[in-house]
Amino acid sequence: MKKIVLTLMSLTIFALSVDAAFDADCARCLCHVQTGCNSKHPAGPYKISWPYWADGGKPTVNGEDPDSETAFKNCVKSEKCNFDTVSGYMRNFEQDCDNDGNVDCLDYIKIHVFGGYGCQGNLPPHLQKKYDDCIAGDV
């Protein structure tokens, strides 16, 4: 019984640490890597595609029906809806992409860039530099 309780406590602590990794700072670095945080980008500051939006839970603006023709387009124009989409996607696909035993912001960047099923690769050098600069506080 003690072993089960300790295992559940460990899983709970791990789950809490995973949820904490994709925070506002990581979201800022993600948009910096993707578009330089250009909110005018046609796919929003995170370069969200329709399939990504769907995998992120199809969040909408002002309770719009997610199946309406304008739901995706309106979402990518909204900062909150962009963040909700990325957060939903990360909840669905969070994983330790670099097998270092820790799910951190770099893992989330890789999930976003490579997709939820293929995040094990290295970021292209120009994206890695943008990420490194952001994490170091240089942007």
C-alpha cells in the first residue's frame, strides 16, 4: 500500500511540474521562435495551423461555435485564443522530447515545431539560437 501511495504522489508531483513548464515565459519564447511575436502574422504569433488548432481543442473567441467557418480565423487573431490553443496542444502532446527526464520549455518548443509525434530531433540552428536568446533574457 505504501508503494502505491508513493507512486501516486510521485506521479502527481511529476504532473504538476509538467503543467508548470508551459507558462507565460515559455509561451513568450515560443512566439519569439516562431514569428518574433508578430501578432499580425496570418497564423497568429505562434504560427497555428488548422490541424494544430483542432488538436489544441478548438478554442474560440467569445463562445463562437468551433465548427463555424470563422472560428479558426478569429482564434488566430486573438492573443488569448492563441495561448489557449497552444496550451491545449501541449496538454495533449506533452512529453520529454530530449529524454533528459524533465519536461521543460525546450520540449514544448520542439513539440510545437515538430509536432506531437516527432519531437525527438534537434531544432534547426536558427530556431535554437532564438530559443537560447529568449531563455537567456536577451529578447
